[in-house]
Amino acid sequence: MSLHHEITQRDLRSSSGEIMDAVEHGTTFVVTRSGTPIGELVPLRRRQAVTRAQFARGSEQAPAVDLESFRAEADASVDGGVSDPYER
């Protein structure tokens, strides 16, 4: 869960090391100038492996796929069939 803090431009200049450490650990900052928000510092989302169990839990609420409709849409997107890209 990320935290959200408001900091001034002056705070950013004077405490940049500590602020960057906090961003690295999940804290989001809104930077203000004269009380007006001017930007955000947000942590980058790092890719994490998803286990099979996590994927299964996340997929439980996914809608069922109508295979006939899926195939029809896939065929329509090919627009005239599949060809060999190396054939000339």
C-alpha cells in the first residue's frame, strides 16, 4: 500500500535523499510551489512474478470466453486469410 504526502519544492531541494528513499519504499509525494500542486513523485512499479495460484484467483471473476465469437473476431482481424510473409 503506498502512502501519499504533500511536500514543498523547498522540502524537495533540502531533503531529496530522504524523499527518494521514501519513494523507493512506496511513498508518493505531491510537490507544491506556493501551495499549488505542480507534480508528483511516484514509485516505479517493478515487475513481479505471479504465481499460478495468484493468477487463478485473479481469473476467477473474469468473464467466460465465447469461443465461437472469439474465433470469428480473430478471423475477421486477419482480413483475407493467413499468408506466408516470406512468399514472394
